[in-house]
Amino acid sequence: MSKVKKIPEFKTQAQERAYWESHDSSDHLEWGNAEKVTLANLKPSTKTISLRLPEGLLGRIKVEANKRDMPYQSLIKVWLTEDVKQSSKLA
């Protein structure tokens, strides 16, 4: 295992920028002291799907979305999320 290198002191931002452009920051980290971090505000990865709906149902969804001033796809996601959460609570 390699020894952790000390970060030098810099007199200017230009010196620091030049240093980090030519050095690997991982040489200055003690990975054994690292802590796991949860980034709760990141947007989850999404996957595009194709969903066939009866035209009448899609029309009613669009009307409901319009009442809420939101895109119909977003309303479908909200409804699906709420339903899955509710189903998980019952299980």
C-alpha cells in the first residue's frame, strides 16, 4: 500500500491549478478513513419504456394532468409511485 502524500501549500490559485493538473488527487487520500455518503437529492436514473394505453384512458389522464398543470407523463409517474408505495405498505 502506498503512503499518503502531503498536499503542499500554494501561494496562488494558479500554482494550485498547475499542481492538480499534473498530480493524482487519490495519492493524497487515506481511503481507510473514508465514510459512505448518501446523496439523497440526486435524480434517479430513468429508463424509457413504451406503454400502450386505450385512447379513452389516455385522454382522461391528460385531462387530469391538465387540471394539475403538469405533463401527463409526470402524472402517470406520480400515480405509479404512489400505488407502489401503498402496495409496499400493505405487504
